[in-house]
Amino acid sequence: MRATARESLPRNWARGLKGSQTFLCSSAPLCEKGGRTVNEWLERHRGYLIVVLLNFIGWAAVFFALHRPTQGLVEILPPPTTTPAPTSTPIVLTVYVSGAVANPDVYTLPAGSRVKQAVEAAGGFAEDAVEAGVNLAQTLVDGQQVYVPRQSEVADVPAVVAGSFANASSVGESNRPININLASVEELTVLPGIGPSIAGRIVQYRDSHGPYRTIEEIKKVKGIGDAIFEKIKDRITVN
């Protein structure tokens, strides 16, 4: 009966009964030797199976790693910082040229220009201009007014001689009020309490801020207080 059962099985596999146990054989000769159980076969080939399993896991990991979709990295940048623009010295300045010039108006000139360039930009002196009434060598500042007086405005002042006013003694002797918009440093020194230093500041203030509007404005000059003003107020004029 056993021989008949073996003949009915394939060449490499045979199933036999031994008592109540079931045997699985890889070949007929194994079954002839008493057979080995599946557990025995697995125990014998466990090393090979582990190697095969590890290879399978390794190749599977490589496959999924190569075919895994890549995601773009998100770069987190710090918030932008604003740097204030550097301030620079203006390369141009704006001045107002008025009075006895050909074309009184507001003009834009290069930084570092002098009063002479401002007068030239306004078309030059008018025929009735008192050229000695302005300091052509003065350096301009932005927003400055350059005022050129007219001859009619200085009718009560001695005539201009060689580009300057007559000497201060002649003015003092005439007892005429001194026009603080036109007088030179020498002429201003004849006023009581006004020395060369204060006289220079009077002229400098006039050149920087334009002609005096009132005689009281002279008190803005450093060194001229109420006491000095009371002494000179009847001897000065702005017209």
C-alpha cells in the first residue's frame, strides 16, 4: 500500500503517514529514509532562508528609496532688514536773487557757489545797481537771499568811490543816518559802541540773511543789546 502511494506522488514530493503525523518530503529518497518533518527542514535551511529574507528586505528598501517622491525643502529666511539710506551733502543749492539785477528770481546753483555766480545767473547787475552793496566773494548757503541795492535806495549815502563807500569820517561828519544795508565795516565803526568786531558781524548777518527789514533787526547781531541800540537807533536806517 505504501509503494502504491509513493508511485502516485510526483517525483520530488511525497506524502506519507506515520502514525498520526503528516510528513512533507522534498524527494522520494528522503521519505524512504524515514522522512523529515517540515520543522526539521526549516531548521536545516534556516541560514539560507534568513539570507534570502534579508536580501529581499534590502532590495525592497533600495527600490522604495529610489522611487520615493522627493519633496522640495522649504528654506526659512529671516525677515528683511531695512537699512536707512545714507544722507549726503546736497550737490546743489537754491537761492533767491532780488533787487537791482536783470532777472530777479529763484535760482539753483552748484554747492560751493558764491554771490558772484548768483548775480550772473540772474543776468548780471541792473544799470542802477550799487555793486559795492553786495559781497561777491561770499559763499552761498541753501535758501539764502541775495539782495542787490539800487542807487535810489542809497541817495543819502556818499557816492561809491573805487568800488567802496566813502570813508567813515565823512559819513560821521555829515550827521546823516548810516544805511546798515549798505555800510561797510569802516563806516559802521563810527557808530557809538560799535567796534570793528561788531561791525563785521553786522555785515556778516546782512550777507547771510539778506538786507535788514527794520533797524530793530540789528539787535539780532551778537553783541548789540538794548543799551547799544538806544545809542545808535537815531543814527541808522535801512532805506
